Amino acid sequence: MAGRTGKTLPAPRLYQARKAVHRARTVLRRSAVDYFRGEGSDWIAFVALLATVPALAYATAAEPLWFAPESLVLPVIAGGLLLRPASLLVLYAAAAGALLVEATVLGPYTAGPGRVTPGTVLVVGAVGLSGLLIAQFRSRVGVPWRRGNTMLFDLRERIRVQSKLPKLPAGWHREMALRPAGGQSFSGDFVVATLTGPDRRTLEAVLTDVSGKGMDAGSRALLLSGAFGGLLGSLPPHAFLPAANDYLLRQDWQEGFATSVHLVLDLDNGDYELFSAGHVPALQLSAGSGRWEEKNADGPLLGVYDGARFDPVKGSLRPGDVLMLFTDGLVETAERELSEGMDRLTGEADRYVVAGFEGAAWHLIEAVARDVNDDRALLLIRRD
């Protein structure tokens, strides 16, 4: 039948066939996407692995020198990673049946090489037991293995997003660098920052060092960064650290303490207040004298005892001045005292005075504490 355009319309049967193929492709694609996201059934992997078992058994019976009986561990290993425990048991039963068929077809293991031996049964059984334990662990946690790496990636990215510094108005330069211990992706150091005030002309930034390091402290750092990010800007500056201390006490962690420094900077006149909770002193460079001065506020560690008081130290950033906040992993090690580490940091930082400290944060960590097995973080603010 021809339309007004002169084109021939497809026959009804051809149209229905195309529609059925499109529907099947859509269902298969959605099932695959849901599966790899950890939200769908495991029937696709189950059917594929179950079909692999008789194929391997046939190949072993036909060419035992090329396809050893131990090759059945391949679908068993894949099943331990992909399938749920119930489906995994069915796959194991099929693998056991395949071993029996191979043993019957190939004959007794004493007749020659390439046969099913007691060692073959032990290897396949041990691998199957390991896979079952892994599958049961995944089932208890509720996170399929194919989503585990994605979740870790999301957690790492959330910490990075929460540590992103807000854009400052003209006349100010800020940068932050963080390096976890041992080259890991997770760190116990984090930064949360926001612009507050009626005209968003006040910078509030909090640099925190959670007890522990690397992966051990990463989960607690994620929890605290979210909580501190919610508190920051919602409370008056003098109330932030007491609220953070109360929150940490409520967690009742075995390693529940943390150090923290809270900066409140007026971006109009450069005046600031620095609150500290057991944190290492900050360093300020005076452009007029070219000297570095320690800024150390009084306050106990977070999460140690209730009713703690945090008294600020005040200062001002004039044009050309630089303020550096950092964690103890940058300046203090078992072989190096705090004063020695701070002297080394200021000595390296003097090299960037002429360049305006562009890109200096990361390079300072590399120069001062590159191979230190501890989390290191550095927040740098300069008034142009």
C-alpha cells in the first residue's frame, strides 16, 4: 500500500516482527543494565555459567589433554563472584555431576594422565567452598561485587566534592591539596568550606584530621565531613566546634577523637578568627616583613569530653599575606619533631612568594612530606 508520499509501508507481519525484535532487545538491555548495577536478577549469568559446565565436560571427555578436569573451577569461580547463594548451589550441583560424568567416561585415574583424580575433586570443592563463603558475605552485606567498586568510587568522589573550596571574589587566591597515606584513595583528612554572611562575603573553612589514617579513617571522615558540612554556616562561628564535639561524642567510637581548625575570614577587610580543637598551629606570612608567624588557638581534641571550650585567636590578612592550614601528617613524623617540620614547610613555602603561590599546595606536600605514611592536607589562602 502506498501513501501520499509515494513510500511503501511495511507489511503487517514484517512490522510486527521488527517490533518484537525491538521489544526483546529492550528487555535484554534493561536486564543487563539492572544486573550490573546490582538491582536485577542473576538469571543471565546463571544460565551462561550453567551452559558452560556441560560444554567443559564434553571438551574434557573429547580432549582431556587440552581441557583438564580442573577447568570446571572456571565457572565455579565466576559463579562465586556473580551469583546469589541459591543459584550458586545449583551451579555447584551441575559441576559435581559433570565431574562424575568425566570420571565415568575417562575411566579410573590410575589408568593414565588427564583423568579425574581425588586432587581434582579437592581443588574444585575448595574453590566452590570459597565462592560460597564470598557469596554469603555479599548477601549479608547486601552489596553485589559488581557494585562494590562503584560504591567505593562514589564514596571517594563525595569526599572530594565536599572538600571543594568555594570560589572567592577578586583579590583572593585559595587552593587545597590532600594526599592519603600509602597512596590510597581514602583519607582521614578532609576540608569543608562555604561562604556565609548576608552578602556571602565571609569564608568559613574547617580542616579536620580524623584519628587513624587511610582506609581505616576514610569511612569516619566521610560521615564527619557530611555532618560538619551541614553544621558549617548553620551555626554562629563560635558554636561550630562545640556542636561538632557533641556530635562526635554521640558516635561513641573506640577511636572517636579528631583534631580540627575552623577559619572565619572576612573577605572585605581580611580580618579572621581561628578556632582550634587540638590542631597544629596555622602559619601566616606577613608580606611586609617576610616572616612566618604561628597562629595557635586554644581548644581540646574533638570527641574527648563534654562541655569543651574553644577560644579563638584573631588576626588579619593584609595584601600579599598568606595563611596556611595543614594537618600534622605534613609536618610531624616519628623521626621529625613538629618545630622541625614547620621550619621545613616555611622554608619550602618561601620559594613561592614571588610566584604568588599558584599551585603551591600540592608541591609543598611533595617537597615536605612526600613519602610519609600518614594522611596529609594543606589549605592555602592568599590575599593578592
